[in-house]
Amino acid sequence: METTMYDMLLQLPLFQGLGKNDFTNILSKVKFHFSNYKAGEKVITKGDVCRNLVFLLSGSVMSESNYEEERFVFGEVLTAPYLIEPYSMFGLRQNFMSAYVAKTDVSIITIEKEFLSAELDKYETFRINYINILSNGIQHLYDRVRKVPYGSSTEKKVIDFLFILSDLPYGEKVLRIKMEDLALLLSSTRNKISQALNNLQDKQLINLQRMGFKVPALENLKAD
């Protein structure tokens, strides 16, 4: 059982680089909680208090961020191994910022915040990994907010907008939005937006839907 746990948890970036002795000590002290969800089940509700580190150990989830003022919903597929919103456990607002629904059958491991502070923080490798994850997230966010979608074409504006919204620069994305709202956000017209989206669909880069569109693989779009 211990060997299996060791192999599973070493998939996760927070534990990479830990020696076997340190890891054995962690397994004997820290309480890990395992949960399984079927495809379609809600894993996390937006606004839930974030009391745990949440690891996606297997499968994939769809994250959904609701931008109410801009009147759109953005979703992206996150695949294991993945640490869900590690930044939401501390700070002024300690709530999950997005909702997460199982896209496939998934397995989740959670570690309570009190054990993170009392035990895991004792290990330098763990602390460095955690700081690196938070720092990389901040740097990625900084790059995103600096990249305003002022592309030379409407098609480029749409692509830039998708990369700005995305936590991961690859994988499946879904944008649910009215055409006129997207045009307003991108300082364009409804006709130009419609033409740009149809061009992207003709290139098999997006799939238009009744309300918005799906991107099968964001990495296939250019983010110049």
C-alpha cells in the first residue's frame, strides 16, 4: 500500500524531489483523503471554502469560470496530475474561484490545510515546490493581463482572447457567449466576429455551437 501511495503521489509536482525517508514520514503523519467521481458529477462548486489542497490524481475535469459582468462562461479541460487552485487556500478570499465537473471518471486526493501548515511545511523540498507553483501562476497571470487582444485582425483578437482566459496554453476550451457580447469585448462588430469564427471553423480549429464555440486543442491556434 505504501509503495502504491508513493508512486501515485510522486506524479504530483508538490512531492517531486522528496527523498523516500521524508516521504515515508509524510505518509505516517499526514491524513490523505481519497474521493472518486463519475463523469458528469460536480467535484467543486464555485465559492466553496478552500480548506484543502486538492490533487487531481486521475482522469480529467472541466473547470467553469463565470464572468457575470461580461456575460460569458469560459471552461477548460484539466487533466491529471493537476493541483486545483492552490492559491485559493490562503489570502483575502479563501474560496474556489471556479466550478469543477468531472469530464471522465476521476480520483481526487485532498490534504487538510492544518496538516499542510503543521507537517508538510517542515520539508524544504515541499516548500520550494509550493512556492514555485504559486510563483509560476503569478508570472503566467502577469503575462496574460499584459497581453491585450489588439491583434491586426478580428481572428487574431479572438485567439488572443482565448489565451488570456486560459490557465493552460493547450487542451480543450469552451466559450459560451453571445456574438454581440464577444464583439463588444473585442471592440469589433458582430459581422466581423461571425466571419472570424466561421473562418476558424473552416480551418477545423474550433467547433461553433448554439451559444459560443469549443476549441478542441488550443495549442493548434497561434498565440503570436
